[in-house]
Amino acid sequence: LSSSANDLARWLQVQLAHGALPGADGRRLYSEAAARELWTPQVLVPIQPLPAPIADITPQFSAYALGWNVQDYRGIKVVQHGGAVFGVLTFLVLVPERDL
């Protein structure tokens, strides 16, 4: 996937809006049900203990969803995905409960 920062920001807005297009008078790119499914854990990921100085941020759960990694940070759900190609690296992080 190749994109601009502006287009990625718009796509992330749709993600946070559970498929609703910004300013689109109720139009959707995908349904609420599909949005829920995207972030529903499909494969649990074992949690490795963190070193003592940062052990308090050890996630309580970690899983692969549909195209996303899902885990918690201090009890708050975090949704993320990253990738790299030809010297370019992207790491996207959403905090849906905070609309971030």
C-alpha cells in the first residue's frame, strides 16, 4: 500500500468512525458489524514478561485481528498495524476509546 499522510489520516478517521465517511451525511464505507469484526481478536498472541523497570505496562491481552494487532495499554484497547517496504516504514496506532 502506498499512500500520502493526508490520505492515511482520512482512512484512520473512517476506522475510528466504525466505517462512516467523514462529513458524508450517513454514508458508510463499511458496516458497523464489519468494523467490530476488524478489531475482534482472531488469534491470541502469547504475552512475554517485560523487564522489571517497565513491567507495569505489560499488556493483559494481545491478539491478531483482521489486519490489525490488538492489545491493551494500561487497560485501554490499542489497535495497531505496521509495515515496511523499500526503506519506508509505517506504524499506525489507534486508541478507539479515546478517539485517537
